[in-house]
Amino acid sequence: MPLETLPYAWYSSADVLRLERERIFARRWQYAGRADEVAEPGSIVAVDAGGIPLLVARDRAGELRAFLNVCRHRGSILVEGAGRRETIQCPYHAWTYDLDGTLRAAPRGEELDRGGDGIALLPASVDTWGPFLWVNPEPRAAPLADTLGSLPEQLGLPALRFHSRVHFSVEANWKGAVENFLECYHCPTAHPAFAAEVDVRPGEYVLERHPTFLAQHCAAKATGARGQFHLVYPNTGINVFPGPPNLSIGPIAPDGPERTARFLDYFFAEDADDDWVAEFLAYDDQIGREDTALVESVHRGMRSGLVERGLLLPESEQLVAAFQAWVSERLEPHA
């Protein structure tokens, strides 16, 4: 029997998104960028965690720290982009923090009780896995390794070198973008180039549910080369296509209830052939464009307001069902 989807109203509601930020994104590990961006003391980078602004800094003692990227004075964003600095200064009123988050100075600071002692940036959690930087707005988060589980062993990749980052957006709710990523039922229709290369038949295209991530495994028809695609709850996608060593990773993040912001960081082997890389990036871009059109079409249908829910195939769309159950468990009975 088919399964019912989440209510379509959840894909355009600002109230539901507020709950998701509070109950999902504020409590979960998410991919934030490259670990080498904060490798040296004094390096700092602004990152996003599902719409929650964070900053990551390597302090003078070499400790990696994360904070809410919000000034304790009037709420201004403190840092944009990445760079090196000795302190963190707010662009609004010049409140200045050390890289350990403590308030160092503030103009007219004599007006503050005890001169500002005890005022500090609100901490968050940060960790690395290989070349990957991860953040969690929850300062007392369980270790990243608990979330990754057996994923590093499943990937089993050699050392890879960062190549490039691609930004794009989707005019749809973030959940719709995630769900499209979790099944290849649509591949024969929507991705003819991918379906020509990869065996997407049931039983050959393998779906796996894990407590903290969802996995898809496949093989190239001609060579048997393996590929795998993972979603680390709630929104980090990891792609490994069949062929020479490659990996792309990035968040699928809400940019409002009806818009999704995405980026993918691409990694390849040190000796990757430049022509092959260029061909691969064009191929992946085409798949991405095809997926964007699909997700935006689904969103337009959902927001009509005349259809309450959809249906899911219990086998072919089992990972979509698992993701929706995971979301529902965290929002109910509040949504």
C-alpha cells in the first residue's frame, strides 16, 4: 500500500520553518565548509546552519571554536566571508571580542556593569572529519562521530583535494529538495544521461536506512564502478559518482519557507585529469539543472493548496518516507 506524505502545507509555512530551525537545525551537525579555511591561528569563517548564522575561528592557542555570529550588543552579524584577524569587531558599534569569544572592548564600556566582564559570544559546536568542517548550533552537542556512524567506512575514499565550490538556489522548500535527492525512481524519466550510465533498476540501485544517515549505492553498467549518495540528517548531501575518485558535499538549507540555498564543494584526487574533471562538472551541472526544474515544479503543485498530501511507494521511495518520518517526529505535536 502507498504511504501518505507530510502535509503539503508544511512546505510553504513560515511557522513550520521556525519550528524546524528550533527543533532540527539548532540541534544537528551540518556541513559548513573546508577544514583548511580555519587551519591556522587567527583564521575565521562565517558559516550558515539552516539559517542560523555561525562563525568558526581558530584562536591564538590553536583551539577550534564556534559561536553564534551575532553581537551580544544589538544583534548585528559580526563576520562575513573568511579571513585572518586578531579580534572579532562588530561593524555596528565596534564591540570587539577575542577569538575565544570574550568581550575585549566596547566604546563607552564604562556604562556596562563591571565594564562588560562576563559578556561573551554564545558558543556553538564545531568539529572536522578529514577535509570537512562541521558545525552544530547546540553548544553541548554529542560528538560528530556519533552522527557520522559507519559513513566514513562506507565511503572509504582515498585522500582528495578541494577543487571548487558551486552555489545555486531552488525556488522550493528545503524538504522538497532533500526528498528529490533520496530516490532514483525519477532517474529514467528525468536523468537520461545518468540512467544510461548507471543501473537504476530496483535491486541493483540499493537503498539503505541508518539511524543518522540515508544511503544509496549503485554501479556503472559498463565497468561496475561503484557510486554512492548519502544524506546525513538533516540536510548534508554527499555524492560519489562511479568513476575516478570524486566527492561532492554540501548543505541543502532553507532560505525562507519557499526557497532553498545550496552549495557543493567538489573534491578530486591529486592526479585527476583536468579534461575529465571539466567533463564531470558539466555532467553534474546538467543533472543539477534537471533536479532543480523537478523540485520547483513539485513545489508549485504543492502550494496550490487544493491537494492536502501526496503518496509514496513503500519500497522505491522508502528513504523519502524515512526522512519525512524523521522530520515529523521532531515537529509533532507542534506543527
